[in-house]
Amino acid sequence: MKDLNKTKRLAVIPSDPLEAYKTKGIVSWLEDYYNPLHFFDEVYLLSPLEKEERHEFGMIIIPTEPNQLKSRIRELNIDIVRAYGGYWACDMVCNNKIYGIPVIVSVHATSPDKLHNTIKKADVVFCVSEAVKKLVLLKFKKTDKVWMLPNRVSFNIMYQYPENKLKDLNEKYPFRYKILHVGRKSKEKNLDNLIKSLGVLGSEYCLLAIGRGNIDKYVKLAEKHGVKERCYFIESIENEKLARYYSWADCMCVPSRWEGFGIVFIEALACESIVVTSDIPPMNEYIKNRDNGLLVEDYENPQKLAEVIKIACTDLRLIKKIKTKARNSVKKFEKLTVDRLEVDHYKKIMTMKNNGEFNKALIKRLFNR
């Protein structure tokens, strides 16, 4: 058996360039994200999306094309290779496997087009939710190698701000009830029906929609329904500053048509926000209706959506109940808890590797010649 105390090296292939994380304003957690609790001695980011070799966020970044991956893994003496996302990064690592070196793919989306057939070649798959796991198992049949690893939230960043820290927002948006939508301007996030619901709710309600994407069709929709003056479209806010908005809004409503995990809901709950969302997986895995949030069955119906939003903003007894439970209900997603789970997964994989479990595929291939 190999020495478990030797230098541990991880290679990661994210599905986005690091520049994208800088744009989103979430770079502060990247070092911990790719190396939880500093379990690995060295982390190498090997991606064709990077343009220059450098050391950043606790990683050695080396631009790497798919056809260069095998030689890089051998040269760097990598112990574990991990792809983030079940599509192109999954293709890259699974099509360039070195037998004996485990390949992990983490899957974060429930969209079938973001799960390629190459997932079948992975050794272990991490899933962020039961909804994602259900999709993965349609293609990846090694059920004992599908492990849960949810997204994480820092409770040191996401917490409820006191009212006296929110005066500027109240002055900027002087409406009685404030609805917050956080997410990309895309079909998935169902901003269109939320805008329509604003017309049902009336003049006391305003909507702040924070997220990147083309707003033209949403502005036109707001004009059509006579609510343009009560809609505010904000391209982006740094992740660390979102807690103020979660704390300030009367409700955070993203009635998603589909989600892989829904990190914004966990963030909002950690800030004791009143969350309104669709009654679909994965949100109904961790949100219980009228307990720690509110779920909408008919989320394509603006009238029904408006009815639930009104309850979220005006039912004082229910608001008090939800706020009391919200933060505690998502403690299992707190950063340190998930970091520890991820390290446990890595320890298990390293033990399996040192016991030769990932050599079995090579042995099988040799004997089947």
C-alpha cells in the first residue's frame, strides 16, 4: 500500500474561466472552494479556457488543451482529477483518463443537455441535489459511486442585517413592499411571470431583479402590464453585498422553472428572508411550505404567484414563524459543514486509490483482449 502521507495533488477543470468568477464578485472563496480545508498540498487548474500560466487563488494555473491533459497528469504526478460540470469539462477528463488515477465529475444542473454521455466513464460523481442525482443515474449506473455534495453558503457573509443598516435602500426604493429576484435573465428563472404578478399585486409593490442578461424583453413586458415604474433591473451586485438585499426585501421570489440546486435560496434563508419559489425539486427538498418558506404549485400563473407573494409580505404571524426557522433550516449547507463532507469524500477516494480500486478497469480491459 502506498504512503497516505505523501504529497497530495489535485487537478481541477472548471466549466468556466476564472475571469467569470471575478466578474461575479465571488473570488474571495475560490481557494477554499477548490481546496476545502487545504486538504491537498497542491492544486493544479488545467483548463483550455485559461490564457496564461500563473499562481492564483492557491492554485497553479496551467492552460491545457484536452490532448495535453494525459501528459500533464503524468508530469505533475496528480492523484485525483476533477471536472466541474457534466458537459465539456466532463468530456475532457473522461476521454483522457489514466487508469489508476480516479476521475471525479461534479454535476450541478438538471438540464439533460448539460450531462454528456461521457459521464459513464467517470469513477465517482458528486451531485448537488437529489434532483441532479436522479438525472445522473439515467446515464451513470454505478449507484454506489454517486455521492451527494451540496453547494455551500458562508454564514459569516450571509446573515440578517439590522434595519438601521438598510435605510439607504428604503430611501432609494420607497415602496411599502419590496420583492427581490436574484438570478440570470433567462427562461429558467421565470422573471416574466413575476413581472406579470406585479400587475396583480398593485402599486404598493416593487420588484428588484438582480442578475446578468438582456433585459429588453422584460422591460417591454413591464411596459405592457403597466408596471415599468415599479421594476428595477440591476445587472449585478457582488455576492458579499447580497445579504443586505436579502435582509431588506419583504420577500425573495425566484419562481424557477428548473434548478440544479438553487444557491440563492440558501443564501436568502441564511439571511432570514421570506423565500417564495416553485414547488419543484430541488427547492422542495429543503424548503417546506409555510414552515421555512413558501412554495407555489402553479408558478406559471401570475395570479397564483401574486397570492403567495402577498401572504409572504403581509401575514405577520407566518412571517415571524418563517424568520424564526429560516436560518437554522439551512445549517447543513453552511460552508464548514460542506467543506468537511467534501474532504471526507476525498479521503475515501484516496484510500480507494491506494488500495488499487481504480486499477480494476485496466485489469478488466487487459483480460478482455
